[in-house]
Amino acid sequence: MNQLSDRINNLSTSATLAMAAKARELRAEGKDIIGLSLGEPDFNTPDFVKEAAINAVKDNYNSYTPVDGYVDLKEAIITKFKRDNNLDYSKPQIVVSTGAKQALFNIASVMLNPGDEVILPCPYWVSYSDIVKLNEGVPVEVKTDIKNDFKMTAEQLSAAITPKTKMIWYSSPCNPSGSVYSKDELRAIADVLQEHPNIYVVSDEIYEHINFIGSHYSMAQFDDMYDRTITVNGVSKAFAMTGWRIGYIGAPDWIARACNKIQGQVTSGANCIAQRAVISALKADPARIQYMVDEFKERRKLILELLGNVKGFETNEPEGAFYVFPNVSAYFGKTISGKTINNASDMAMFLLEEANVATVTGEAFGNPNCIRISYAASQEQIIEAVNRIKTALS
Ligand code: PMP
Ligand code: GLU
């Protein structure tokens, strides 16, 4: 008999992590799988960051840290917010967590009461809806269109707001679409929110530095949004530090205090060595990580060119992050190599089994017509993967 809680029985498994695990399993069986499922830079963590960690070990950083992070890490985060985003935060407004994922979980658990609605422009990052549901909130999906670069308009937002709306969560640059909201687009959203002073915004900026258009705007930069925006960021993507598990928020201090409180009962402070390393990462001139961004830009060009030759794949031009999100619905209802593809999940499974390429179904991101392909892989792998996809589909 299933003795588990309803909470866990109702929770979906993270589709990104599940696909990565499946790819690992098939590889262990000897299959030559190209993994384009997980959103994880394939670079090494920069040497200057690794050295800071080694020094931290030698310097005996081994004790519990303050729950919300070392004071000098908070200072580095404050300097980073000022330098990169022209945002002024003070120490009580910063909380360091075990990845941006924990930061998001903290936010949901301190902000949501049962039944509170959270507007999620679709496609959204895979874990948003389950984090909201785990905290008894109700995700409200706002469908966006490839023609509008998968961005939510002010009109769509307006139509989705109800008396129960508590928050809006989005990422920019967006995982999975790569879209970047411009200052004007954010302003239009902020204008709608002026009529709804009790709605809070989560602006997930973890891909901030992986931006190919050069301009990044934070919702909290608008004076009239500062007091109700929680800016989420982290080092996983920009510094190739996914396994180090450090994320952070800048937030109104009453929200930060609440996040500190919940974290104190769940995990305590994030890993001490990783926190020391992140100080050096955040203090560094972003020019030191530009080589990774430049390489992602090359790969984006490559994959867009190659996918342009795959019949039936319709792709927007992502402006940031390292994903493409092609609409593959032209294949729905077709049978290829004896397998019928009725939806994006079938397509992702077909590509895994017939092309040995791991991608993720768009269903996990709230868009059942698309699949997500991560191009955080070498150019050789990208070329080989798209070749295999083309062959399998033709
Ligand atoms: N937000 C977005 C949009 C992401 O893609 C990720 C990727 N893992 C996260 C948050 C969580 O990042 P992490 O927990 O590694 O800091
Ligand atoms: N954010 C990454 C992704 O979307 C990592 C996987 C995860 O944390 O779910 O693939």
C-alpha cells in the first residue's frame, strides 16, 4: 500500500533531471547518447574560483555559516547588484541559499497561503509550477506565442489576474525559450501591476550574464516595483558552478527575514566552502567569464542554422540562456519507424530512442508543442546531434 503523503504522491518528478538520469542510464548500458537535456554549462568552473575554494579548505572554513550567508558574501552580492543591475540592497535584504532552486522554494513557502494563485508565463522553468503546488499555491499558466517570442504581454497579464493572484514568477533570460524581456516590456507589466498593489514578482535572473543582446533589465530597477520584487540569482550558469549549489535573493527585508527563518529550519546556511568560492566569483569582473558567453553565442548560431534545415521544426531566436525551444507540432499524428508521435513527450522519447539524443519535452515547461534542446554542449556534439535528429525524422 502506498503510505506516502498526498504531497509527494501529487508531485511530478523534475523532467529535466529525469531525462538526464535516463540518458545516464542508457549510457551506462553502452548507448552513445548525446545529452542535450540538462541545462548545465559544459565548462569547468574558472580556476580563480576553484582556488578560492581550495584556500577556504586550507583556512579551515568548516563550521556552520550564518543561515542567510557569510557577511562578506552578502557584501559581494550587494556590490554585484549595484555593479550589474544598479540595485541597492542592504544586508538584511540578502539571503544566500543552496541554489536558486532553494531560494525559489523559500519564497513560495513564505509567500503563499493555500489557494493563492501564481501567474506563470508559459513556457516557464520546469520547477516553478511544482514548487508552487508543493506550497499549496495554484499555478496559473499564461500561454505565450512564438510570434511574440514567447513573452507575456501586459494584456495577457491583465486578463489572468484574479482576486486570488498573489505573485508572478518569470525568468529573463528565460529557461526554456531564451527570451529576454526588454525594459519597455517589463514596464508594461509593471504598469498593469500598479492597479494591483498586493501582487509580488519573482524575477529569476539566473541567466543574466548569458545574454547575447547585451541589455539586461531587472524589474526591481523600477522604483515603483522595488518593494514588491524578489530578485533571484545564482552562480550555477554564469560561472559553470551547478554542483556547488549557491543561489541568492535580493528582496524586501520582511521577505528576506522570512526566507532566513524557513531556511533555518530546513537546511541552515549553504555550504561553507562554496560560499567562500562564490565571493571570488561575484567580485570578479564579468569580463572574466565572457569566453563562455562568446562560446554559447557561437553555438546558438550553429544550432539555429542546423535546426533551420530540420523540416517541421519552428524555432525563435533566443536572446539569452543556452536553450532552443522548437515547436515540433508539425509531426504530431505521424508515425515514423513504427512509432507514433502525438505530442512533445512522444517526440522527446522518439529522439532519445531513435536518434540517441536526449532533449526535454515542452510539456514540463507548460508548452506541449515544443521540445527544449540545451546547446551547452560542444559544437561537434551539436552537429552530430542535429544530424541524428534529421536522419531519424526523415
Ligand atoms: N531558475 C532557472 C530559470 C533555472 O534554469 C535554474 C536551473 N537549475 C534554476 C533556477 C536553479 O538553479 P540552481 O538551483 O542551480 O541555482
Ligand atoms: N535548470 C537546469 C535545467 O533546466 C537544471 C536542472 C534542474 O535543476 O532541474 O535543465
